[in-house]
Amino acid sequence: GSDLVGADLRVNVAEDDLWALYPRAHYFLFTSVSESFGLALLDALCSGTFAITYPHPIYRTLVESSGFGRVAARETPHALAEAVAGAVAAGR
């Protein structure tokens, strides 16, 4: 079984606190479809947090270039859940 029990949703987190949270996270789920560059995604990847994101071209490039993370098949909650399940099953 997995030791993943639930999710911890945070909004409007101060930048210093955010950098402390990244290393403690199992996953960083990035669901934005409108952020043009994906700075939050890049921050998560740089901190070593396994990122799972929607298949926006820039986000795909960041994840694939890092070699660390997963891109959902589609921009839907179901596809994101499948990507998370795949990461958990793969031991990521």
C-alpha cells in the first residue's frame, strides 16, 4: 500500500514558505491552462518535486527536458488523476 493519505491544498503561500514546502511534497500538480511560461512548474522541478501537469506545450517541454515528472494525456481532471495513479504505481 501507499503511504499517501490525502492532499494538502495551499493558496496564497508566501514565497519563503513555498520553497520550504516543495521538498516535503510527494507531487506538485500543475493544472493551469493559461500561464504562458509555467514559472511555478519550473520552481517545483528545480526543487526536486515530482511534477504532474496538463499537456500545455511549454509545460511538456519543461517536464520532458527535466526528465522528471509526468504530463497528463489531456487537460481534464480525469487525465490528471490517471497521471497521478501512474506515478504512484511506478513508485515515483
